[in-house]
Amino acid sequence: METPVQNSKRRKRKKIVVETEFIEPQTGFGCPFVGYFPSGYDPLKNTHQKSSSPCSSPSIEVSAYQNTTKFKTKQLQLVARAKEASVDFVGSNYCGEGGMWQPCNYLMGVFDKESKTLKVVPISGGRVFRMDARVRGVDYGDDEEGNVEELTAEERQERYRLLTNTFGTHKSRLQARRLAKSKLKEEALGDQTQIGKFYEEAATNSTVLTNEEALARANASIIRNIPPYNASATKPENIYPLENIILAEEWDWQPDIHELIAAGKNPQTLHAFQQRTDYPHFVRNRIYKLRSETGEQLDRLAHVFSYITHLLNFKAMPVSAIKQLLRARTTLENDRDDKGTSHLMESSRIPGVTLAKFLKLFSDTKGNIPREKRDLLSSYILVLTIIADGFETEPLDIAKDLKITMNDLVSRYQELGCKSQKSKGSHKITLPVPLAFPTLQQNRSRKRTQ
């Protein structure tokens, strides 16, 4: 069986070297508009047929209009009008097909055979118009725009809720349900007449507090999570009495007092003490102050350094060790030797009486250290630091020991009634008299300038 020979005539194509020119996108009426005619009507062809001269230019006018009342929305209309025809073609980008989402962008190329240049112009989807026929003399009106109903806020929220429940993700539906539950509806308030009477009584009741009175009462009822203090003190050393922080039964049970005094008094051991890691930075960098003190002030400052070390060691103690020590609190309070707790006391270097006090102040019944107890522990440390530096301290060293930022440390000092001054990148903390704690303040709204 013979197969027919298929004669395939291929069209010969010539390769032309062209110069491509890209025109950057522009805004305004100067940028190109693209219109297409879905009806198949070609106004250029009809105008050529009606024209007597084939070389005459087509009698067609193209105009672009923009809505001035809604200028920011960029609502545009493109009108193609043939002079010798009774039909105009109108396209818009805000209703019908043009009102839909236009995510695509296009490129329009114009090739000139004579100059062999190809100009490429970018066109956004909002500049492509569907040209629909409009007979002249017939009032079509803005049907698409007129049919848009004005929705109230409740109707708009209901439609958004329906859209979320139908097409939303699981997370968005959960968020919508939580928002709906958090809103208090008017029907859920009960009898509206009784509510009106309640507001009338509140307006005439003299017991209703003003904003200033409510703030004053709130500031007076604040419970400070700080060491014992004397708000009426006239001297800084009497604001936080040291005997209320280091109790009398603890004063004689500080085994490292003589070691601290010897390191501070002897210049040969001072450098070696500053290199030790079992003492905090605050104590190592201030041990030299013991050299200039004598008598009672020397013993007082050494006890402050020792107590700061004990507090920081307790703060760094693991929770498991605190729970084990809590079970043996009676042994610690009587300062007895116990095989189960002796190694913990040796590792922490905290005396038994002091350790029992720490367990009572800074831990709960289960051996955990909640946030308010941890804040109280930090307040004890900060009060002792400002006492050690003569009520004027630089908090850089203690910030390293507490492992917190400088901003958090300054705010903690302010909760103790201290003032902060910043100069040349360093902070200086002072304890002024009389003692003044930070208070709650009402936010004042700024008045808008007309």
C-alpha cells in the first residue's frame, strides 16, 4: 500500500536585526491604554471603507476620562468614537469586567518595519479596557455603579463573618469566634430601662470617684515588693535600715568576714582576690574600699559584701538543691550538721541561719522561686549595693552579676525610690530623701492642632 506524499510548503522567513527600546512605565493620561472589542467590530476598518482616499487618516477619536470625585481610586473610562458612525465604544476599569482583580501585567510591542525598531511598553492590568458598544442618544446611565448598595457597619461585618466562615483558614475562624465572644452585645445587658436608671444614679452619686481620686487611691493601695523601709526617714541610711536586712542572729555567723577584711587591707592579696571567680564582680571591684574604713564602718561594709555574695549564690542555686534544702529547714535553722545538706552548704558557702531565712523569704512551700519572690531577691541585692557605695552607685558591675540589661536594672532601682542620671553613656544611681516611689499616672491625649 502506497502512502501519499505529503507536500509541506514552509513559508520562508527572513531574519531581521532590530533595535529594541524599552519605555519605562509612566502614570497619568500619557501612558498607553489598550482596548479590545469583544463584538468583533473594527472601527478602523469601517472608517477606511467609508473614506474616499485610501491614504487618508481614520476619522476616529479616542478620549480618556478620570473620576474627579474619587480621584484616589483611579477610576478611568476610555471612549472610542468614530465620526461617521452612530455607535461609540466605552470601556471602564471600575465596573463589570474591569472592576475585578487584575493581577497581571502586560507588554505591548510596536514594530516599525522601515526603521527596524521594536518598542516595548509595559501595561498594567488596570489599563486594559473591554470596549462595549453604546448607541448614541440612548441613556444607559451608570447601571453598574448605581446598583452598588450602601452597606451599614453591621451588614459589612456580617458579610465578612460569612466570608471568613466559608473560605477562611482554621486560624482566622478561631480568631473571629474569639472576637465575637469578647464583644458585649446590647441584648445581653438585660433591661435597658434599668440600665438607664443605673447611669443616672451613677451621675448623681457623690461616691463615684474622679480620675484623680481613683489614681490617688490606687497609688495608696500598692503593696511594694521590696525590703523593709522607712518612708518618713530624713537621712538615706535610715530609709532601708541594715539591721532589718541582716538580722542580729545572722551578724555573727558570716565566716568569710575575716577573709574579706584581710584581702581589702593587704595590698599584696588584693590583686589575687580580684582575680577570684567565687565572688561577684561587684564585690571584687569594691574590695579596695575596706582599706579606708576602720572600726564599726569596716565591719559593716564587710558584712554587706558578704551578704551580697550569699544572695547571689542563692539566686544561682538550682531548684533541685533548693527543694532538698527546704526539706531540711529545721536542721538549717538550728545550724546542725547533716550529711544530706552539708555538701550543699559547702558548695553555696551560705551559713545555715542565713540559708534558712532565704528559703523562707524567697521560695514557696514547694521549693520553687516564683517571679515575685525572685524580684524580691533582686531588690534585696540592689538595696545592699547602694548601701555599700554610700547611696550613690554605678550599676554596671551588678548588671553583670544579675545578668539583666541596663534598662531593666534602672527600672528596678526606680521601684526602690532611687533616681537615675545618665551622662556620657554611664548611669549613676542615687537614693534621695524624702523617699518617693513611682506612681500611676493618667495618660493625657494630645490635642490636635487645626
